[in-house]
Amino acid sequence: MDRLRFISLASGSSGNCYYIGTALYGILIDAGIGVRTIRKRLKEAGVPFEHVRAVFVTHDHADHIRAVGSLGEKYHIPVYSTQTILDGINRCYAVTEKLYNSRNPIRIASPVDIHDFQIEAFPVSHDASESVGYTITYKEKRFTIATDLGYIGNEVAVHIRQANYLVIESNYDEQMLREGSYPNYLKKRVASQTGHMANHETALFLSENYHSNLNYIYLCHLSKENNTPEKAYSAVSDKFLENGIQIGKEVEIIALSRMTPSELFIFE
């Protein structure tokens, strides 16, 4: 069996883009950085750009969709998301090349097959036109991405509890947000149930819902102003240790960089 592989090309408010693939093909989740940067970072990881067979979009905010139009219309890579999100993409100021021939509407909880991948969207709470996460199933392994969400609802929780590999938002440290330079309206927006996840919220849920088949946890979409990789990692790892879960033996935890790509992870 060909092994599943993952690389974070960017993760944060300046741009988000993740690659999940095999040795022969893969998909992107979001494309909030330029096409040239995507191509360059894939090449540096040893992944040919031609392996990208589809783009799945979580929501229509600019930091997730800047390159979607070019990938779809110029490079003829199918773009998948709900009809509401696809319509929102074409209204977004950041997308200069609108989606026409590359649009592929999907429905929540209705899986889509891309080669041996089965990709299923599930709803998340965020202040976009509509927002979804995705679970990619490959040879009985499940890779789940849940980013840009104000809280973990029941449907999100179901997918997390079944995941072998998980990318989940850990956006802000509460004290840094409270004492930081954001105006009050923005602080309220970030902390709302249609905003983002605080480190302690992500840590608490994960520690209470950890299962032995969850092998890797990637903390994503860390705020530049209101978080640090060290704070996000410590919040989760401390909670795990309190619950007797051994980091590095039972589960790996990685805080993803905002601006630079991760290593290429190839799973057993």
C-alpha cells in the first residue's frame, strides 16, 4: 500500500494551503498563497505540481482562496466546495480570476472520490458565507482538517474522534488577545462562536477526546499577533500530560508555521 503523505505549505491569516497525497497524486485543501509559491514549495518537498488533482476549499475568506481561480481556470484543476462557498469565491475581491469551468459543487456529508481518496465535507462554525472541514479517507486511514472554527460542534467532534491524522485550529492565546492591540470589535469577533479557537479550547477538547488511533495532531492557523507556536504546543501537550497521554510515544503534536512550509510527513 502506498503511504499517505502530508505537507503544510502555509498556515495562518497570511495564507493557508495544505497538500495530502500519495506517491502518485494528491489534493490541496485551500489555496490562499500564490501559485508560484505553491509550485515552489511542492517542488522543494519532492512533490510534482502535476500530482495535484483537485482543490477543496473550506470557506471564502481571502487567506484561503487567493490562488483558487488561477488553479482552476488556468491550470484546469477541479475546484470543489459547496455551492454557497463557490459563489462566495467569485464575489471575493482577492480572487482576480473567477471560477467558471473548474467549479465542482459538492454537498456536506456526500463523499467525493478522487482516485483512492474519499473526501467528505462537514460543517464548521465560522463567519464566512459557509464553512466546512474535510475528512480524507484512504485505505482505512482518515485525515481530518478542521480550521477556522469558533467552537467544535457535534459533527466536527464525530470526525475528530475518528481521525488518524488531524489538522486543527489553535488560533490564539486568550491573554495575548485580551492584552493585545486588536480593537475591541475584532477581539470579540475572534473570540466568538463564529470566530476562532483558543489554545485552551483546542487543548481541552483534544485531551478529553484523544483515542489510541489518533497518531498525529497538527495545530494550524496560529495568529501572528495573538499566539506563538510555543504557547499553542504547550497548551495541548500540558493537557495531554495531565491526562497521562505520552507525547512522542502515543501521539505526535506539531505546531505548524504560518509562513514557511512544514516537512513532508510520510505516514506508516
